[in-house]
Amino acid sequence: MDTLIDVRNLTTVFETEQGGSRVVDGVSFHVDSAEAVGLVGESGCGKSVTALSIMRLISSPGRIAGGEILFEGRNLLALSEKEMRKVRGNKISIVFQEPLTSLNPVFTCGEQVREAIALHQKVSRSESKTRAIEMLRLVRIPDPEKRYGAYPHQMSGGMRQRVMIAMALSCEPRLLIADEPTSALDVSVQGQVIELLCELQARLRMAVLLITHDLAVVAQMASRVIVMYAGSIVEEAPVRELFDATAHPYTQGLLGSIARLGQRSGPLSTIPGNVPDPFGLPPGCRFSDRCPRRFEKCSSAEPPLIDISPAHRSRCWLCGGRG
Amino acid sequence: MSRFLVRRLIQSVVLLFIVLTITFFLLRLAPGDPMSRYYNPDFSPEMARQVRESLGLDRPLIEQYFRWIRAFARGDFGESIRYQRPVRELLAEAIPNTLRLTIAALALHILVGIFLGVLSAARRYSPFDRVNTIAALFVYSIPEFWLALMLILVFSLKIHALPSSHMQSLDVEGMSALSLFLDRARHLVLPAFVLGIASAASTARYMRGSMLDVLREDYIRTARAKGLPENRVILKHALKNAALPVVTIIGLDLPFLLGGAVIVETIFSWPGMGRLAVDAIYARDYPVVLAINFVVAAIVIIANLLTDIAYGVLDPRITVGRGGGK
Ligand SMILES: Nc1ncnc2c1ncn2[C@@H]1O[C@H](COP(=O)(O)OP(=O)(O)O)[C@@H](O)[C@H]1O
Ligand SMILES: [Mg+2]
């Protein structure tokens, strides 16, 4: 398969009173065409900032401090703002976590979908409206002709997230970034939205970067998983291998929290302690202060990503690296 | 919607009635009466008594009040004591002049206020924003009469660029329509500027703050993620939301605009309601004062109603029909 997007050494910094805070710290990964990749990690570990960096939507006090984002061979970080606008919403789209606040309250849902179509496609006004209604139908909003004129506050959270998905998919992007698309929804609706995303991914043959803290959702949709901790990638593996041959203690903790809950889904909050902020990182491995299998070496040097098998890498000294 | 309007209309009538009643009695509590102007050796107390009697001012106050209410309800504003002309006629002359002044000031207020506010927010912390902030504070803090006098000093007396008083030149006879229009426009510049600029400055500040709040909203991020250029994000997605609270502020500002017109009309000899009101108060010309109060109160109440309706039009979450908003 060919690589669609190749993120290399991405570093995003937020200026704070204590100085620059490296919220995303040298992250590298790739997504192939039509592939679904999961990006998991506890809240606050830099998943959303990674997503927004790819879209170049980081605004002050944040800035992208280094790295490359190669998309279809072009470095997005080197594009002019005007060229980047042709990528946003067109080649790469994003669905945000907060369906309740992500739609503009003073415009109809249909108009907000139509606007994206009119912006990137050379079609007449009536044609863009017809296509917007088709998109609403595609995401299974009942009675789309009528719902086209509905305002966001007249719809439920699940319906609004469907509108967001319709908007994101309206220009048939090559890559969809879904940033916790179901976290804010009722449990009963979550499954439907994930199913919809799975189906649309296959139908439109687009790549998906699925950000979530729910490993069950990843297992359902993604073929590969990237695990992030405190701004850095700590493990990367095909989905089966990640579950069956977990290498990093942090990932084990995430999986353990599911097992302990005795169900396939739940919040990942059962690893003792919290994600440290970028100024409170321990010396050496950034997970060392919470790690149950820590030994001396962990506090002296940060491990590199160590290859375990061709597609499986882990940032842990236990995996036998030298350094 | 119509039920809402009917209810608001009834409320408005009651409110008007209360305002007028209070004005009536306050006016009578003030010392002096329409005869005060005539106190001189030629004007005997006997003559004053006769005039008072003819005006009905010798009757018990409460009786005068009811007589006046009855006349008012019929739409009869009475006759000016000072000019001995129907109040209706005086108002018909003064109201259009005041409207010309206040509408020009309001246009300045809204256009300049919103424009500068949006620009300031879009270029936050730029030199433009800083200059704007200081200028707004300056304009907002200086009194109208002082600003008016300074502008007259500079633009009328020093560089003779703009007239300092009246609505048009004395020699308008025989002017073409265009030169007449330009002449009137030139006369309008200074008074409208003085009347509108302070409100424009405060609206610019509100607009800036409101805009900055809105620009932090998630749906603005969505608009950017769609690929919209920044000017469309601001002018389409942010402006409509940011203008909502400002619409209310502009509506609430109207009474101050009419109050300011009193000062501005007096300074610039503008033959409007404000100047008429000041003269009428000095002369204790009761019918004129009461009629002007009525007109101003009615304008303010109507403006408030329009503000509520505008709010409902701008914000789909508000249904004006159901109790005027939630
Ligand atoms: N606007 C901001 N200003 C300062 N710090 C920020 C900002 N946005 C995010 N961060 C920092 O970036 C870290 C990662 O945030 P985020 O990517 O949203 O985490 P998540 O993995 O839950 O999506 C947070 O811990 C936060 O401290
Ligand atoms: Mg997030």
C-alpha cells in the first residue's frame, strides 16, 4: 500500500509562562491510503494537538516548532496559507469531539454542509444544495430535505455529529481525522456512529486517523494502533499484535483497565497517577514515574522506539534495546 | 409573534402612561410657572391671574391632570403657551430635524463601531488595535460639549472647513438640488460626529470583546477546518454571533443618543426637539415639554421593541413569540 501521510518528527510547542511546553514532542507515524489507524492515549497526552497540527490549525500561544508532514508527497508545513486552505476540508477533513459546540448556532445544518461543498467544488448554488442533501442522506439523517433547514439546536448530539461527518466527507477527502467522534455521545448512539464511520470508510476508500481513548472502538475499526503518552509515541503495532503481544507497560496499563472493568469499553483512568505536564516529566523514560516495571536504566536515559517485529515498535528498555 | 406584539404593545401603552404622569407632576413640583417670564412692572398680577385662568392653570392640579390626559388620549397635544401655536405644528417642524441628526449619528455609531471593533479583534494586539483602544478611551471620556467646542474651534473658526451651526446656509435660495444636499450634509458633519462618536467608541469596544469571545468558539475552528479564508470566517461565521449582544447595547443606547441630542442641538443651534425642549422647560411651556416627553418615550419604547425583534431574527435559538426570549 502507498503511504498517504507521513508525519516526521512533528513537534508542537505551547508558549506558557514557564517557557515553551513541548506538547507534541518529535512524533513520527504514517497512514497508508484507505487505511484506518487508531491513535490512543489518556486525556491530555497530545492527541488533539497532533490532529490540529496536521490541519495546521494550531493558533497562538501554540506553534509547530519542527518536523515535516508529507501528504501525497508534499510537505504541508511548507505550503502557503492559501494552498493549505485547499487541503483543509477538501483532501483532509476533521470531525471534532464536541458535536454540541462545533456547529455554528446561527446557520442551518444544511447550509454549513453546503458551504464546504461550494468552497471546494465548482458547482452552482442549487447543485451544492442538492449535494449537501445527498450527504445528509449518506450519513443517515432521516428526512434530509427537511433537516437541511434545521438549526443545530433543533437536533440531538448524535444527529449533530452526523452533520459534522457529512460536512467532513462532503468533498470526499483522502484522509479523515476523527478526534474522539463519539466521546461526547450517549453510549447507545456511540456504536451507531462508529458503524457509520466504518461503512463510509470502506465505501469512500479514504484513510482514517481515529483518535480515541476507547480501545474497544479501535479494535472494531482500525487495523493499526499508535499509542501516545505525554506528547510522544510509546508503542505502535497492528491491532491484533497490540492486544496479543503488548510490549509497553503503559499499553498494558491501558488494556488492563479494560480487563479490570470486565467489559470491552470504558475510560482509561485506572493507571495510578496522571499524565505529567511537559515541565514535570521524569528524567529518562517519560513513563518511568508511573511504571510498575521500572528499573535503574529507565531514569537515566529515554529509550528509542525499538523494533520488535516488522510493524511493531515500542519505546521501552524491556524490549531489549541497547543504549 | 402577534401575541407577543399585542402584549408588548399593551405594556408599552401602560409604560408611556406612567412616564407621562410622572413628568406631569414633576414639572409642576418645579418652581415657577409660564407667567414667570412676564414678571416686569408692565405685567400686573391681575393680568397674570387672567392669563392663568384662561390657560386653566388656576384649577386644582388633579383636575388639570385629568383634563390633560383626556386631551392627550384624543391625540390633542394642546397649544404652546409661549409660541401660541399648536404643539403638533412645532413638533412637526422639530422631529424631522432631530431624526436627521440622530439617524446620522446612529449610522456613524453602528458602522464605525462595528467596523473598528471587528478590525481590532481581527488584528488583536497590533499597533492598529492599540491605537484604537486608546482613541476609544479618549473619545469616550471627553464630554460632548467640550468636543463640540473644540471641533468648532478647529474646523469652523480656524480652517473654515465646516459650518458651526444651523442645518443649512442662509442663502440656499436658488441652489440646485445637489448643492443644497451638499450644503446640508456639510452642516450635518460636526453635530452628527459629536453625537455619535462616543457611542461608536463604546460599541467598538464591546464589539471587539464579543468578537474575541466568539473567535475562541469551537464552531470557528470548524469553519477554519473547512478551508474557509480568515476574512470569511470573521465576516460570516463570527460576525453574526458577535453582533448579537451588541445589538442589545445599541438598542439600549438610544435614550442616551436622544439625551445627547439636547446638548448637541443647543450648541449647534440645530432646530430640533432637543433645543425645543430646553427652551420649553425654561419657559415652563408645559404642553410642549409633555408632548416632547411623550415622543421621546415612544421612540425609546419602539426602539426596544425593534431590538427584541432584531435579536429574534439574528438568533434562531430565540423564538420571539414565546415571551421574548430565553
Ligand atoms: N491552547 C492551549 N494552550 C496551552 N496548552 C494547551 C493548549 N491546548 C492544549 N494544550 C496542552 O496540550 C496538552 C495536550 O492536549 P490535547 O492534545 O488536547 O490532549 P488530548 O490527548 O486529550 O487530545 C494538554 O495537556 C494541554 O496542557
Ligand atoms: Mg483531545
